[in-house]
Amino acid sequence: MSSGVFTVTALGHQGWLIGSARTHVLVDPVLTPRFSRMSVTAATVYPPRRLDLGGFPPIDAVLVSHEHPDHLDFASLQLVAPRTPVYMSAHTSRTAKRVVASIGLKVRELAPGVAVRVGDLSVLPFAPPPIAELGSNEVDVVPLLIRDRDGHGSFFTSVDLFAQKELVETLRSHVDRPGVWAEANSGYDRSLHDDSVKRLPDVVREAAERFARRYVELFAGWGHPEIVMVTENGLTLGGDLAPLNEHVFEVPNDELIAMARELLPGHELRAAAPGTTAELVDGELVALRASLPYLAAEERPRWPAHGGAPLDEASRLGFSPGTGRRTLREEDRRHLAKALGELARFLFARPTFRGLYRLMAGRDHDASLRSTAALVLRDGDSRDIWEYSPTDASFVPAPPGAAASSYVAGVEMWATDLLAVLTLQACATDMFHFGRKLTWNVARDAFRFDFDTEIELFAHALRQPTAAEALYRRALSADARPVLQGPAQDSSEDFPTPAPGRTPKLRPVPDSLAPEGAVPPDAEPPVEAVPAPPPVDPALASRLVEAVNAATRGTWSVGCVSGSGDVVTLELALPGEQELHLDAGPPAAVSPHYKLVGDLAFRYGPGSVDEATRRMLDQVIAAVLVAIGPGL
């Protein structure tokens, strides 16, 4: 690649190769055909690619955003030259760092807010958005901003989390205008294994409209990126799960981007297949390549089928165990009983525990149902039911004659799979994310049941470091040898902060997507960016997030808290993919309003809501009043 160019290349899944005149770094690389050696699903990277690691430029460092196996791939790190620095999230477990160091790599930390210099690149990690704190398993992820010394370009990724307005406001103090913005189209059809999730009638259009709305809201008042590169769920299921490939990937990347372009004409949006490369000079996109000599996606006819076709009920219910074993041995049953006891104690005061306590107190469900959750464990030809008892922190056998349908919520899976996950003999994502279980929750509006996350956190390396290290070491390849070239240089010069001087680009957006009161700018000449309003105080934003979570028992979540003048706006995500905005502020600024309480007025939108949602909204408003206190 030519000198004086900032380059961003998609590697596959959410991996990237970022380059400047003298420096190249890898971000979350998956460099082997197999998706993860910790997986038992025999998944491979999608789309398939031609990869010549010997042709790569020298790699000065590797950046690992967090500890999940599709981002921290130990077998790929074995291909990196010895003593290459590997920067890992400061919140990632010491266990993972110890295993990486044992490969012969130099482990360093990415601490939120602390910039590190790699050659003529600067890497600035950020604290995860607030949504990562709401019962999420994204506990150590660090969004990353990478820019070059000469100011030719920048790259930003929030990895597995959606960037929020507050984070964008912080980014503005580091770069004068956005360069390459990475987005992940990594969803899949959760109705495959969760009865409380309903398939949308036109899921691609819904996804494209959400993407377009977020895009417009994020960059209003700053400027639009030179290019948005969107990666997709980069795996193809193998083995017994291979038939699901045509059913679970319901939002194909090309279709999403094509529809998003219709909604945002004139904006540079691209599906990033392996090898897709953006080149920037002086902040401008000067070239977009579909491939590189050492990295390219295979021709389309060679891509495995991916799609979102409905799955017949017999296939959905007839899943097989990931371990390959259908029957527990007697020794396994003792281990499972012990592990379930540990899990029950772990759940104390966590979201499932709190939700069930509120549910038992409120009876916001069919009174004939048992107000707790059940584990239905397939063992040979039997289906054993274990009932969660939060009052004595245990799982107990269900009463004689109790059926799974008599419980408010529950999970059905193979007992061998659950034991493997609880004891870290297998990775939790293997068993939970693609067709290895069934979940139900008939009180979804009153009780949030996210058992997947509860078990993933129970089986986290920070809780079970010895078992995790054994799992990680099994993920190493016995015959792997370094292939990539090592660091080209180790400059000790200070990294300058370029003075903002370039005008942010504001491209026209359709009136239907423009924020209320915004005037669409002309494409040429560039329009001066409107100064962004000051962000909401982080402490207040945190209180508001917690207030909404408590008032709705976790059934509503806050996607973003933003401010404009004296008005605070909460973007609320409701069950069933419904979205609602709630404004709070002085009556003069919030007019017309839905409710006036003292000196604060409230309004919501868009559109109207049903009576049940209105009652919940009133509870949210009461909680918000307490969180705000005597004044904004």
C-alpha cells in the first residue's frame, strides 16, 4: 500500500487490519478457517476467503477488544510473530492474558481513556456504553478509536455494542470528523430457540430502518463518516447444525446495506466482506477496494447458503446435544447436582432472582402458573424438571406430575450440555446461541428472563479461572507456528494531537429520518457543523438507566440518554422491538406535554401507546422524577 495512506481492511467476522505509512495492527483477528477452536459446532468463517498470511505486511501489534471466543481466538494469535505486543482489555481476565503470554507474545493492557501508541498509530480505548451494565455479558469490551500520526484517517468500532450519543460526543474531542465507522450486523433469529421472541414480518426492512435512524441521530451536529463498513455474522455452522444456516441468518448483509442505501442516498455504506479495503488521505476516502493480493472473499457461488427461511417446528424441537452425548453417567449426575447448587447460589440478587421476587409479589401473570423458572433437562429418553427456588437458593426436583408448561418461564436443553457449560468443558455460546435449547417466558411484560447471560457469567473465567485456563489451552493448536512478520519498527516519538481544521461533512438525509427541527444541509458546499449540545451528566444518566430498569423490572431498557438545553431525552427499548422516546424538562420546553409533575413536564413519542404501556410509562415517569431530583 502507498505511503501517506490510512487503510482499513476487513479480515472476516469483526476482525480488521488497520494500516498507515509505517505501521499495521490487527483487531480481533480470526485467521484460521475454523471459527474458534473452543467451539464444538465445527463452525467456519463466513464468507469463505483466500488468505495468504505470508503476504501480510509486518504486524506491529494485535488489539483484542474482549474475551469472547469470536474476538479472542487463541489459535490465530499463535500465527503472530513471537514478542509481538498484544493489547487486551484491562478488564479481561488474568487467565486469558496468562495463556496469551504463554504463546510468547507480549501482553499489554487497553485501559479506557488511556491512549497507547503503536508506531505512527494511536489507539484510544473507551469504557463500554451503559447498556453493557444492564445484565449483559459484554463486561470487558472496549470500543476503539484508531488514528494515524499524519491525520489521514481514523477508524472506530464499538464492537458488539451499539455506540451511543454520549460516546460520539466524546469522540468529537479526539477527531475533527469521523473517518471509517465500523458496524456489526451480527444478529440472528432468536425465535429459533426463544418462544417469547416473534419473527418480524419484514425483518430486513425493520433492521435497515433502525440502522438509518441510529445513523442520523448519532452524527447529527457533528458530520457523517467518510464510510460505514458493516460486517456480518461471520460464521457458518457445521456438523449437525449445518441445516440451520438457511434459517438463522435472517438479515443478509448485502440486503441490509442495499435497503439502507435507499433510505440514505448519497451516504457511503458498504458491506465489508473479507478483503474490502478503504483508503483515506487527508481525511478523504480516495479508494475502495474489494480485495487485496493476500486477502479476498471467495467467489459468490462458493459461499455457503445463509438465510432466514422459517424453520419447521419438528426441526426446531428436535435439536441434538452439542457434546454428542445424550445420557448422563451416574458420576455426571452427582457433578450436575453440585453445579446446580452453585448456580442457584450465584443467582442470589441477580436479575433472575429479583425478577422472580417481584413476580411473586405482584402476580402479574396467570395465577395458575408456578411463579418461578424451570430447567427441563433431556437425559436419554427422559425430561427431568428442576425447579428454581429463590427463597432457599437451590434447584429442586419438580413436584410429581408438574409439567414444563406449568411454569412461568424456563429453559429446555440436554443435561450433558448444561453440565459441560457449568463446568467449563464447553463454551456457553456453543450451547445457547444456535439451536441447542428452547426458552419460554409467558410473563415477558413483567419478568425479564435472560438465563443465557446468567449462565455465561456463572461460567466466566473470572469465576472459574482454573477450568477456564484448561478450556483456553485446549483451544491452542498443537502444530501452529508463527507465519506473520513481526513489528517493523519501534519508534519512541511522541504522538501529536492534530488540531481540528477540516470541516465535518454533513450529507443530506431524508426528512423522515432527520431529527426534529433539523434543516437538511446541501451536499455541496459542505455545511458548517452545528455545535452539539453538552452531554447529560454521566451520574444522572446512570441514575436514569437504573430507575427505568427498576421501574419496569428489566422489561424496558434505555438505549440512550441525551440532552438539549434543559430537556433530557430517554430512548427506550420495549418488548417486541417497540421503541419510545421520553422527554423531560420545563413546561415551556416540553410542549405539548403528556404529564406535568411540579416543575417538570413529560412527553413521549412517536405515536400513541396502548393502556398497558401507558401504565408502565407512568411508573417510569415516577422513577425518573426521583432520579432527577429537585432539578435538571
